Amino acid sequence: MSKISLDGCAGAPALGDVICSVKDIKEGMALEFSYQNGDDLLDIFILRKEGKIYAYKNTCPHAGTPLNMMPETFMERTETYLMCHTHGALFNYSTGECVGGPCKGSYLTQISIQIKEGLVLAA
């Protein structure tokens, strides 16, 4: 499993900067953010599930496509797993591990964050 920092990505929050407020993320939903890094675009999402916050790069390890097709919609209908809406891969929301589908055993890339005083900060 890999983990990346937003630090050094042009336009992204620097280490310790606020990404968003925890209260802005509804339970079971995610907020999306995009940052330009040279010619590359870094898309991330921050999920709130069971009161905890998780951050991942919005890229399926199978085909490199975004997980969602609709804004803020990353979970499958039972809200048990994150789902790639392109090929149906299912991911454990707390670890990023693919537990079903074409990339089983692969992981989503985690984004380094920390929670402080109700805010999600770049770490």
C-alpha cells in the first residue's frame, strides 16, 4: 500500500494547511479535490465513514480511471465498500485494499492527512 503527500503538488495545500472541515463531509459521503501538478492532475477524495476520515487518490489501480462517476458517490449501494464505478472493483474503505473485482489484492493510494480541531490538514 502506498501513501503520498500533497506537499509539493502545485496548488495543493502545503504541509499543515487546511483541506476542508470534517463537518463538511457527510457520513458515508466523500468530498473531491483536484490539484494541478505540472501537466498532471491529482484527484483525491476524503471520505467520512463510521465517524473516521480516510483520504485516497481518486484512481482505480486496475485501469487508472476515477472511482466515481457521480460527484461525492464512492460507495456501493449498501455502503459497505468503496466501488470503482467503471469495472465494479470493491475496496475496503479503511485500508484501500481491493477485495473484489479485476484488481483484487491491489490498494488505493492513501493521501497523508491529519485531523486537528475538526479540520482535515495536509500531512
